[in-house]
Amino acid sequence: MELGVEIVTAHGLKAYDGSEALLTCGFTGRERRIAADSLVLVTARQPNDALYLALSERMDANADNALPKTLRRIGDCEAPAIIAAAVYSGHRYARELDAPESNRPEVPHDRVFDDTV
């Protein structure tokens, strides 16, 4: 801050053109523009499991016969992490595809922010 760095909280990035960022306040919706030659994005590390949940509901309802026999969360759907962890998650899933659940060791992941608590 002593070097003139401004910390902006509770705003979302709406647009960026390479020299100026358009921010929107999360509380008021007011927009403001700030000069910015570059951006450092720090985003919420929340899983995106919408597809998993939709498929799970269809499987539970037995909507049609084209559904997969098994459904499992992997990668960022399970727990957002670095790209190497997502690649490993896919590789591991393929190796363990036919293995029983009880033989799958637990793999530690980054903590996921849970705003429902």
C-alpha cells in the first residue's frame, strides 16, 4: 500500500481491455473503471459439479437407457486444484475404473471453500 497498490475487495471483474478494468461492486452493482496494465486473478476455489448433479438426477430417475453405469466426480468437479492434480485425477480414474470403491485410497486435495456453512 505504501507503494501505491490499491486493494479492491467485494468487486467482480466485468471487462478488461488490456489497459483498463471494469469492476462491479458486489453490494451496490455500481461500476468503476481502473487503469490496469495486467491482472492477477484470485478466484474462489469452488467445485463446478453442475453436470455431475444433472447426470446423477437422471440416473436416479432412470430417465433413459443411454446413461452411464457409473458416475464419479474427478478433477475440479471434486475439488479445484492445480492443473497437474486434475490431470492426475483423470489418469487415476482410468486406472481404477473397474476397481471396487473399497480399494481406492483417499487422495488429499486442496480445501474447498464452502459458503453453505
